[in-house]
Amino acid sequence: MTFSIGNKVVYPSQGPCLIGAEENKIVAGRATRFYRLTLLDDSGDSVFVPVDKLKALRMRHLMSKSEIPKLLNHLENTVTTSKNWKQRAIDNLKLMSSGSAFDLAEIVESLTVLNEIKALSLRDRQTLDKAKKFLVCEISEVMEETKSTAKEQVDKALGRKEAEKDPPNIRVEFE
């Protein structure tokens, strides 16, 4: 996968970004090329990513518009979440670091359902907020709409399950 200046990409630990200028910096006595990534979350923050490490970091281009309906439908899938907070944290970290929007949707769905059953811990709340923020930001960028409109779409997709008046499709694994 090739990236160039001006591409909008997803950096798994930071969310959707715009590739800015390429810069050379000296790191550990070696000249290294970096892309400046500007976060698209309205913070204006930037991070530097070594050009030769892009593949290992699981960076990817934004989804296509045709994938957004599939992504929103993915929010309705049956959820599997661990009752054990430690295992749930490990599972969510793996999903978060994958870089996949569908994995983010799985986190958002599972933690939203869990929140309906019991109050989330601080760690779970932070994970839910971060995953939802990344998801909303990517949808907003792909669909070229405001973040509030994208958030409404995500909330509506999450709310469809409630509208069915069936118990949530959640399976809790006991250890």
C-alpha cells in the first residue's frame, strides 16, 4: 500500500489523519524520513511517523463511501464480550490496534450494550469514547459531512437494536 502527501489515512492509535509534509530528522544518529500526520479530530495535533514503518503500524486509507452502510449495519451484530474486565481490556486493545473500522464498530457495539446492563468502568468508558470518536471521525471524512451528523448515524445504528424491543444479543463469557 502506498501513501503520499495529501492522503487521508487511519493511524490505529490516533484515528483518521491527513498526511502532510515529509520531513527528515536525525534519530539515534541516523537520518530518518517521517510523514507529519495531522489528526482530523479537530484538535489540530500532529504526529510524526517513520515512512519506512507505515506497513508495520497498520496504517490504511480511509474506507470508501460504499463501505459505510456495511459498517453501520455491523453495529447491529451479535456481540461477544468477556465479563472479566482484564480479558475485555486485552480484547479491546487488540481490536483498537488492528486499525479496522469494523473492529472499532465491534468495540462500540459491545461496550454500548454492556453499558446498558451495568455502568462501565473508567477504562471501558475511555475505550468506548475513543473507539466511537475514531469511528465518527472516519465516517465524517468519508461521507464529507459534519461530525455531529456522523455521530447521529452511529447512534441511530446503535439504537436500531433497542427499537426492535428484543433483549440485546450479548453473550457474556464466564471464566
